[in-house]
Amino acid sequence: MGAVKKIKQYCLALLALLLIAAGIFAVYIKKNETSKIDVAKVRLQVNQYQQQVRKALSGETAKESLLKETKELPFLKEVMVIGLDGTVVFSDGEAPYKQGEQYPLDELSGVEKEQVVNGVYSYRAPIVIEGKMTEVLLLTVETKEFRSSNKEEKMYFLAVMLLFLVIAFLLLYEQYRLKKDLFEPVEYLHEATRQILNGTYDKPLHYSYSDEIGSLCKDFEYMRSELEKSNREQERMATKEKELLACISHDLKTPLSGILGYVEGIGNGIVTSKEDIKGYCDIIIRKVKLQEKLIDDILEETKTELNQMTFEMETVYSKEFFDSAVEEMSLEVREKHMSLTVEPFPQYLITIDRKRMMQVLYNLINNAVKYSNEKGTIHIRSFLNEQASPKELVITVEDNGKGISAVDLPFIFDKFYRGEKARTQDIPGSGLGLNIAKYIIEKHGGHMECDSILGEGTTMMFSIPLK
Ligand code: ADP
């Protein structure tokens, strides 16, 4: 049985118990009512009436006036005046014996008697005229109107009944509130959880609770939006990886077909002159190098993924290291008829993996070449950032090439991410270079950033902390 049903049944049971208790209380009050008759008041009335009877019987007043008198006292239920021989001298109301009838004398044992039974007051007293008992007066009184003290009791009774009613109302209200504040949101959360389990993450939870349930809903909503984000990210990555696979296949296949064509040309004797054969070989070498770079990138990325890239750290002088590294790469830049300007590197002791740092610099210069037009310029600068703690050596590689759109910029360090221009203009690449470069720089304790304006150029920047 569900919790809602249980609580509902519990509340209903409590309500039933309350009603039973109220019933028992009402019966109890009703029963006790009779004993609370104001007997003194009854007595006073009865004594006055008794005097009237005495006066009528002694001839002080007319007998007819007694009947009138009796009729005027509605609380008198039965009235009988019985002679000493048992003859009913006067009878009125619901009296069982009428005037002139014979009253069983044995029922008159003991003359004076007063009692209250079931709310009815009965009275029996002798009528004494001139010192002699002449008749016996028998009467019963309906005591309803002599229950003046019951007013207080009624108030008490009403107050208790009102209390019962208030408790019953509170019970019902509590049941309603429990349903509204607890069970409905729980059911709502349950439904939302089921949706998440079924893989629907994009339905936000709408709630207006501000209590504990509200903060539970808030946490739930936070969890849902995080799941939604990570799900979207997973979907995005899955699409990217598929795209990459298609790209890599294309990038691997295209040069291969070219290489095959050139080798066949040489093999079939179509190309005979020494110069042509050399030209073909140069193209083949370039294409093979591209293939090699692509395969290297994929292998390196696998290593970063598995955190298996090894670093052989050495402490070197920055000026010597960067001067020779840039020198090595300058050939490639010049080959593309681009100009490379380098501001003098400052001299600091830096702890780096030479090979990996070369790889980073090569990637940045290579990208600047790849994404620039012929005769573009590449400018390398370096400076000490004294604000950082520890101080760091900052290197920037600036080009005036194609630039990166604002849409692509936040993602260029993501693995497999290739900018729109790289994809559409068939520029070879894997979208892994910057991801690997950033990984290497971060492993050195530094950081890497990019600033770019589409159509104006790009500035790539990385830092190396000085220890
Ligand atoms: P890729 O193999 O595609 O060059 P990278 O990780 O090196 O992969 O670069 C990611 C993307 O960043 C590139 O596809 C390109 O869109 C953009 N990019 C990187 N460097 C530059 C640059 N100097 N100028 C313009 N775009 C760049």
C-alpha cells in the first residue's frame, strides 16, 4: 500500500475515533442532565401550588379556581388530590385516575415523598387543614424548564463539541497539506526520475516549493541540467569522433592515391627525366611526412587520453633553447614565402622536456603557416610575466592569417575540433594538435590561450613557470 493511502486511512481512522468519542461524550452529558435539575426551584413552585390546593380544599378559594390555576402551570404533568378513603377528589393533566375514581390506597404507603426519576419530579404530600390531614396531593413535574444550571453545562458541551470539530477539521486539513506539500511533489519527482531513467534529460522540473522539498527539487533540477549538459557533450563528442574518422580516412587516403600515381608514373617509365623523377620524389616525401604527422598526432592523443605521455625534464637556458628551436622551424616558414620575425628571447633557467616543447612550438608555427595566406607574417615574442606566481616566461606566436571565428574559438583546444575554415577549405589536419600542445604545456605547469579575430589573424600564447 502506498504511503499516501496509509496516511489517508490513518487520518480517517483518527476521524472516526474522534466522532465516536464525541458521540460517547454527548450520551454521557445527556445521561447526567437529570441529576442536575434545580430541585429547589421545583420545590418552591410545588409548595406554592400545594398552598393553592389547600386553600381550595378548605374553601378559602373557589374549587374551580384550582383547575384554572393548575392549567396555568404547564410544568405540572399529573395532578391528583386523593381523599383519605381513596376517592380522587381532583385530577388534571395526564393523571392516571380521573376525579371520582378510586385510587388504590396501598400505593399511598407513607405519605410524604419526593423523588426524581428519569428527569421527572414526583411529589406526594398530605393536605392539612386545621391541624388534620384531609387529603393527599400527588403530582409529577416536567423538569425541563428547571434546568437553569444546564446553561453552563450546555456551553461546556458546545465548547467540547467545537473542539472535536476543530480537531477533525485540522486532521482533514493536515491530510490535505500532506498530500499537497509532500506526496504530490514526491510523485512529481518520481515521474521526473523515471523520465531521466528513460533517457529524457531536457524536461526541466517546474516547482514553487520553498521548504525542504523545494531544496530537494532545486538539487534535482541541478542534477538534471548537469546530466543534460553531459549528455549533450557526449553526443557532440560522438558526432565529432565520427566526423574525425571520416576526415582521417579522407586525409590518409587522398595522399596515398597521389603517392600511388607518382610511383606508378616512375615505375611505368612515363617519367624519365632525372629532374621530373626528383620532383615526383619530393612530392611523395612531403605527402608521406603529412601522413606521418597525422598518424603521430593520433598516437600522441591516445597517450594523453591514457595519461601515458612520458616527459624527460631538463633544466635549460631559455634563450639558447628557443633560438635553436625557432631556427630549425624557420626553413619551413620561408618555404611558404612567409616572413618570420623573432624578438630576442630573454635568458632564464627553465625546466622542460625539450622534445615536447619543440612539439608545441612546431604545432603553433605550423598552424600559423597552415592558416595563413602566402606572404603572410609570423611574429614570435616572449616576455616575463612578473604578476604570476611563480613568475612565468610567456611566448606568443602571432600571425596575420585567416583568423578564427567567435563560434569556433571556445572549442579549438578540444580534441578532434577543427575550425570551420579548416574543414571547408580542405586544409590537412586532425584537430588534435592544439589539444596535445595544451596538454604538454599544462604538464609543465603552464597554461595556453588563444586570441583571434576572423580575417585579421591569430595570437597563440603559452607560459612556462620559472621555478
Ligand atoms: P588542425 O589539425 O585542424 O590544425 P589543431 O588542433 O592544431 O588542429 O587546431 C584546431 C583548429 O584551430 C584548427 O582546425 C583551426 O580551425 C584553428 N586554428 C589553430 N591555429 C590557427 C591559426 N593560427 N589560425 C587560424 N586558425 C587556427
